[in-house]
Amino acid sequence: MSVPHFAPETILFDKDRRTSMTEENRNALVQRNDRLIRDVIQKAEKECKSAVALIAMYGSFCTGRYSETSDLDLFVLMRNEDGYKACVTFILDGIGMDFYGVKWEWLEEEANYTTPYLAKLIDSKIVYCPENADRERFEALREKAKSILTAPYTEDDLHRAEAMFGEAERLFAKLMRERTFAQSRKYAAGLLNCLFGTICVLNKQVFKLSVRDRFTELEQMRFVPRNFKAVTEEVIRAGTVKALRTAAEKLMRAADDCFAEARAVYAPKAEKKEPTPDDLKGTLEEMVSNWQHKIHRAAKEKDVFSAFDATENLQYILDEIGENLDMPAFDLLEKFDAEDLSAAAAQFDGALSLYAKEYEKAGLKPNVFDSIEAFEKMYLG
């Protein structure tokens, strides 16, 4: 049984962390790791050889940024559940160790860059692999992840980060509603963890170092929320629910600005085009059909909710249509007055009149009839 020996001179060390370590201590750590690796391989071959595809190490002893208290990061890639027989958690000389099991399907998902924590796939070193087919399969996943990370940045990469940011927004919403400090702090912790991953993915990077180096890695990235470290510490130091909410809001606003900066680079808004008949056909009639009579009835009956609902729906469809078309902007919700529903109805009609002019500019005429016979003549021919 041959076990690779990762000698200190073969690794690029972090000088700041090894200054207090003697050559004797460094050699002792390497010998300890070699022995532990041999133990895990022996266990696998004795009790579950057919269930273990490979064993690999990663983390600080691969990057060189280790200290005397660093643990050995080792994982067992399993073909089936029996592979867990080679996995173990223990404490050795005061240092916790966790040699854990990994399934192929987990790595296959991660190879699609679903997480920025890819050290075990990207930077790991295989220390045991009896079947060449398993090695090739693992290396193919490694290359797949690397190819995604090294490919030119596209809108799809931005959308991947935006999807992760959605989870941060969900946690932020929970935090803003929570009343107890204990649970608020749990949501804040989840929010921080989510934002770290989101920002890393926004930059199409992976975290390779330990938690204590997290900000060091972020400092090398292009898109990072302003004052991210300071505001993160503000969240952590917050001692009340109110202080947590204030700090978390500051953090999310900084993250919003960070995403806006990235969108401006990788997904700039296209110049709006002049509306064509196909862009607008039928939309005016739809607006009248769905909401015009409803808002007038709501105004007459002083039904605030129905009036607001009609205004909100008209605002939504106008925004959606005008997103890519060169048209006037409408601000119906800003000007909606719940105490004056007649004015809200008049505002609604005014927006439709202005929109009708856009119809005319596009060469359209609304389908308006004063009798069913006139409709039938147009519709049936």
C-alpha cells in the first residue's frame, strides 16, 4: 500500500503562520498526517473496500496555510453506504478530526458550481484510489468545475448569484419580522453565511482558505459590498433586535449596490426601442377590460382595497410593457391617495388616455365598438 508523502518543502507555505513552527514540528505534523492517512486506507481495505471509490485530502495541508493546531481534512468518496465504515470523527491531542463520507451525486451537483465551497473538488489531492475508472470520473468532475470557473463571465453567472441572493433576502425578511433577540441573531448568522457565499459566486470564485482568511479572499474580488467587513462586524456586535435590524439593513443595501454594479457590467440594460404594433396590440383593451370599471366602482363604493388592487395591477402591466420600450413612465402607486378614490380613478383614466396615444404612435387603433353588429362585422367578416 503506497501512501503519498506531502513533505513541507513541496508545499507553498504561508510564512506568517509557520514562523513560530520549528522544522521538527512541521515534520511531526506531516508524519502524523501520513500515519492517519494510512490508518484510513487500512480501515477501508479491511472493512469496506468495495464501497470506497477514493480517499482524498484537502484544506490547509494542501494550501500550505496550516498551523500547529490545524486538523487534517480528509474525505472518503463512497460508492455506497458501507463506505461510512471508513469514516470517523475523533479528537487527537486536543485537535478535532472529521474524516467524513461524500457521495458521487453530491460532487456531481457541486461540479455545476452550485456552491463556492469547492476545495474538496478543486484543490484536493487523491491519496487512495484502487480503480482507475473512479480516478477518471473524479478528475472529470474536477475539470468540469474548473471549466465553469475559467469560462468568460456571462449573464448566466450573474443569475446564479442572484438566485443565491434570493435566499439572503428571505432570511433578511425573517430577521426584520422576528421579535426575540435569540432567533433574530440566528437569522442574522444565516444571512451572513449566505451573503459570503453569494458574493463569492457573484465574482465567479471559490473559497479555498479557512474561515479566518475569508475577508482576505474577498479583498481580492472585484464585486464586494462597500465596507463589508465593518458592517459584518456591526451585525455580529449588535446587542439588541433593533441594532441587528439596523445593521442587517445596512448590509443588504450594500449588497444591493454591489449587485447593481455587477449588472451594469455584465447585464447592462439594452437601449429601449420604439414600440411596434405587435408589442402593444390588445394591451389597452386588456387594461380597460380588467380594471377600469372596477376602479370606478371601487371609488363609488369607497372600497379602498379594490381601488388599490386595480391601480397596482395597472402599474405592474405598464412597467412590464415599458421595461424594454421607449414609452413614458407611469407612477400610479406613488400618487395613489386612499383618502380620495375619485382622484385615484381619474388618475387611472389619465394613464389609459396617455397609453392610448402610444397606441396611435405605433399605428394602432383600439377595438372600440358601439354595437355588437359592428363587433361582428370586424370579428366575423
